[in-house]
Amino acid sequence: MLRASVPALIAGVLFGAGLALGDMVNPARVLGFLDIAGAWDPVLAFVMGGAVLASAVGYLFSRRLRQPLFGRSFFIPENRRPDTPLIAGAALFGMGWGLVGFCPGPAIAGLVYGKWQAWVFVASMIVGMGLQRLAAARPAARQSSPADA
Amino acid sequence: MLETLPPAIAIAGGLLIGGAATLLLLLTGRIAGVSGMVATVVRIADAGPPWRLAAAFVVGLPLGAGAVAAFVREPNIQVTESVPLLIVAGLLVGFGTRLGNGCTSGHGVCGIGRLSLRSVLATATFMASGIATVFVTRHLVGA
């Protein structure tokens, strides 16, 4: 298990560095992209394009391997069929994203910059995650939805 | 108003993000989904990577961001000072990413990279929802 933690730490560092290099840690940059009726800022599209390209190469390469270097198997979601929780969850997430300009990765990475706003946001985000788990645990609302990520 | 960022720098940042996701996948077999990793770290995920792996990845994010600020460019962070807005946004992002099983990284970067229909639709939905929210707050009510 320790063996897998070191590559995960390195991947996390590179991921955080990429978020900072592309200025995705800056909520104003993200809101500039989402503001298509204002002074539109295309930076997020360039970052996303580069990221999708590189992750696609990695995925294609993984399909040629029987197992990862430090693990027994690949954990890639097999369910590709959309359902209501997926769309409802994404819509709620997008609302929160558009209100402030933080999504989970940049908010966590941005904790390093000493802005209190990132801490308030991350704390609330964790509470929100907990509330979703509580809601999902209620028998009436129980609905199975395999994890994507 | 923010200074412009050259597209080449933005693309380089993206390649770094996708490269990190590739590294994580090929070395550990896991998808680089930040919301799922965070849920695992605070022990509210039913499935997901081992705790140590998730914790190591999550801790790496601010370290990498800090390194870029120290050696490449200090970010000019601009973010709202409204506590209620930050709290509501955080709750929505936390609840929504868990209900929808992913965020910008898991669905946006990794899911689209493997052409998963779920992830393509999730990304289209949170983009549209984010755009609509900004339109309402900036051009209809706030301004």
C-alpha cells in the first residue's frame, strides 16, 4: 500500500502544479470562462483540452497493460449509462461552481495560498458531501449508482 | 480584471494535469477524481481507492500549486468575500459531486478522455449549469 502512496503523491503534486500553471486555482479565471455574456476568458478551454488529450493517451495506453505498475488491477468505471442522479448531481455541482468559481481540485490546491475563502469553501464542501451520504442512506432515497470517479 | 494568460501556458498546465492523471492510472490503476478522493479521505465514500493513496494524492495538490507559485508565477487570486455565498457554493459542490459521482477532474478530464457517455453528459451538464448560474448572478441580479 505504501508503494502506491508515493506515485499518488507525485501525481497529486503534478496535478496541483498543472492547476496552478493554468491558473485554474483562480476563481476569477474560472468565472471568466463561464461568463459567456461578458468578457469571455478562454483559458479554461485550453487547460481542459490539454488535460483531456493527455488523459486520453494514458487511458489508451492502460488498455494495453494487464495491470498497473503498483497494483493488481485497473479500477475504471464500467458503467457508461447515464441516470438521473448523475445529471441532477452535475447540475447542482455546476450551480455551486458558478457561484464562486471553485471546484474540488482547485479549491484543495488553493488552500496553500492562505486565502480564508478556500478554507470556508472546502469545509462547506465536505459538509455537503456528508449531507449527500446521509440523504442516500435514507431507505426512501436509496438508489444505487456505481462510482465514476 | 485579470491579466491574460498565453494559450501555450494554459495548454501546458492542462497537459500536466492530464499527465498526472495518466501517471496515477498507469502506476496505481486509479482514476484521478478529486471529489471521490476527498470523500475517501474524510471516510464518507462507500467505494474508492485505499485511504493512503487518496490522502497522498490530495496532499500533493496544494504542494504542487505552492511550488508553481514559488518558482513560476504567483497567482493573482480573486475570489468573493461573501461567507454565505462561499458556504452555499461549497454545500452545492460537495452534495452535487457526490450525487453525480464526480467533478471536473473525474468526469471532465478522465471521463471525457475515455469517451464515457456518463462523463460527457455530466460535464456538459455542469458546464451549462455553471454558465447559467454566472449569467444569472452577473447579468440578471447582481451586476
